[in-house]
Amino acid sequence: MRTQPRKEGEVMDVLLEMAAALTPGDGFREARVYSHQSAPGTFSLVFTWDTTSVPPRGSDEALIILEGLKRFGLLDHTVLVERGK
């Protein structure tokens, strides 16, 4: 996610609140928030899952959160699948 640097604190608070509100279970393991080291206002909200199948557009949780974050700026949603250990 990318937002205006002046909104960085507000967006960080919202992302951390969303990540903390998610409860592990049904394959969901955790949510983490990352901010870009040298690009103010740039964040990632990363969900970790342990499931045998992956919905092509991602989880329902991610899609709901994406909808709520649209007001803060540009969103890019990517579904990544781990290969190997």
C-alpha cells in the first residue's frame, strides 16, 4: 500500500489494529505489517496461511481489508505461494 507521507502515522495505526484483530485458526497463522525503509507512506500487510489450497484472488479477510483501505491510497494486492522450504 502507498499513501501520502503525511498520513503515514494514521495508516500505520489502522494496519496494526487490523493485524492485531485477526485471530489465528482455520489455516490462518499470522498477520504482519511492514513499512518501507526509504519510502515514507509505503506499507505491506502480509498474511501467513498454512492451507492446501489458495483462492486465486486471496482470502476473504484480505479482500474485506483491501476494500476498507482504499480511502488511504494506492493498493496492490498479490497472492504469493511458498515453494519449497
